[in-house]
Amino acid sequence: MTPRLLVLLCSVVGHTPSGGDRLAVELARHWPDKGDRPTILTSVAGKQQLGRLAAAGFAIEMYRPPWRVVSSRPAAWSLGALTAPAAARTLIRQIAGEGYQPVVLSSSPFPPDLAAALAARASGAVWIQSWQLVMPSRGGYRSALSYLSQQVCLALARRWCRTLVVPTSLMAAEARRRGFRADQIHVAGYAVDREEVAAGLAGHTTAEKSFDAVFVGRFHQQKGLSDLLAAWKLVQQSLPAASLAVVGDGDGPEAEAFKAGLAQFAPGTVQRLGVLSGPEKYAAMANARVFVFPSHHESWGHVVIEAMATGLPVVGYDLPSSLEAFGDAMDMVPVGDVQAFAARIVGLLNDEARRDNYRRLGRRLAETYDWARIANGFYERVAGNQLVGAG
């Protein structure tokens, strides 16, 4: 029986997608043409994020009520956990009624996606769970909420999901440590949208760079926001006129502190560009000389390979995931060493030959990542699992 995909993107809050959201969307966009196009079930915020992709190979459905975006994560999750399951059940029954084997991909381990996945499984769908980041157990109320929901989801998924999708072999090993079977785990990394990169580079028609460095990401604690502020102060001690572009946004105490910190720099040296996507994001990257990636923990670091595809050298911490995914194509320093982080930025800005070397290594690596290949591997895993009657 031909599988048909329903992606659960029900836990989206705010304006900036996570890496796990992006992976789920790209798997839907590049789902091989062996049946009707996939469907994405999402929130109001999720539909706004998808925006321009509405006709890009998948259909979008929203769970109700649709009249406003809920910006509070606890409120949004509570609402989604109550209303998303009914919508998921309806869609699964429609898919089955059309003669397809329904396959549900839950994009996160958070309450709305988990509740909808369980409802879909009870209605006859094969449940595939995405696990893209090991959440820390400490870090404030919101981090504790995320950590707890992840533990509950993994406990249920270990018993009931057909496949757990992880981004790296390191995450696969962690899943096995937590009791998942080896044949239950599928490794699917990230890739680059080459057409969007080309369009972004075409839109940046001048060789002159407007910014010395650029940061792209959600304004979230894991992104090393305080380290970026401290490092940029050190950079400006060596290069007083050094300029930084910041792409992204966020809410909560950490985000507000970061915005306040950015406002303390000399006028004209730090510019917030807001949330950008598609060619606009790549054009902003191409307008800088160095990409900064101060994250303290990541599942993979999707923005890194995007930066490399635009020809940017990348400075970041030596996270286990970065060592596995990027190796010597990324200029790395020990995690938390702000002094070294700033020194590497200054070194790259002052050494064109060094920048050229990292540009060359990064572009070569980015050329090996392809969304269609990743989606095909995912489809083969799903279709190869004798799906009839599976749950």
C-alpha cells in the first residue's frame, strides 16, 4: 500500500522556525511523487511561517481555533494539545479512505505534536517521531517544560513509534542508550535549498560587504546569545568599527536581554534585520564577511551549512554535532571560550587568505548536502517497512 505523509507541525510558536520544523517541511516538500502530495497540520503561527511555501509540494491544514496567534508557549501548547488531535484523526481517516497507508511524522516532542501523533496512531497511522535536540534539564521554567515534555514523548515513542528520526550518529547513539532499538532509528541530516541560495546570491550584486559578521538564529538561550554580545565587545576592542548583522527574533527574558545588549553598541555597528527566509536570508548572509555561530548545544546546526553554501567562513564552538557534521570546514574554538571566539573572528577579518580557505572548504562540503536525497532515503525507510496494518 502506498504511504501518504501527514506532517505534524503543531507546536510552532513565534516567527522563527526551528531546525526540526525545517527538516519536517523539507521532507514534505521533497516527498517522492508516488501518490497525492503530503499534508502539513499546523498552528496559525506555523502557517504564517510556511507562507510562501503553501503551494510547494504539500497542502496546509490548521487546527482550530484559527483566529489569533498565541505567543505564550504554555498557552499555545495547552491549546494545541487539546485541539490538534481531533484534526489529526480527521485527516488520517481521509487518507485511509482514499486508499493510502497514512504515515504521520511528528516534528517535535512537545505536547501538541505528541497528542496529535497518539491520536493519529490510534486511528491507524504509522507514527514516526522526530527528535532533533537533547534538551538540557536546567535553564529556567521554559527549559524545564521542554525537557519534561521531551522525556514523556521519548518514553511513549520508544514503545509505540515505528521510527525515530535523528540528525546525527551521535543522536542515534543517545537514542540507543535510552532504549530505542537500532532498527527503530533513522538518521537524516539537513541540506541546502540550492535554488534559494542562487537567488539570494544573485540578489546581492555588489562585491562590497556591508557587514563584517552576521548571526542568524532564534533568540533563544541555547544559541549562545550572551557569548555573542561579550565576543562582539572584544572584537570591537581590536576593530572599533566592526559591524554585525543580526537575523532572527524571539520572545522571553533571554531574547529581551539580548535585544537590550545589542542596543548598547555604538550606532551603526550592529543592525537587527528581523526574521528573513528564502533568498532574502541568503542575500543577507552574502552581505557579510564572516558567519558567527555561538550556540552552546545543537542537534546539527542547519544555518552553518547554509552559510557555507553562500561562501561564508564560519566561527563556532566545537560542539560534538559540529565536529561530526562540519569537521575542518568550520573554524572552531572550545565551548564557552569567548576570548578565543572573538580572536578567531578578528583573525578571519584580518586574513583574507584564511577566509578564502574556509570559504573553499565550506562550499565543497555544502555541495554534498541535498534535500531530495535525504527525502528519498526517508521515503525508502518508510515504504520499506511493510506498512499495511502497522501502527
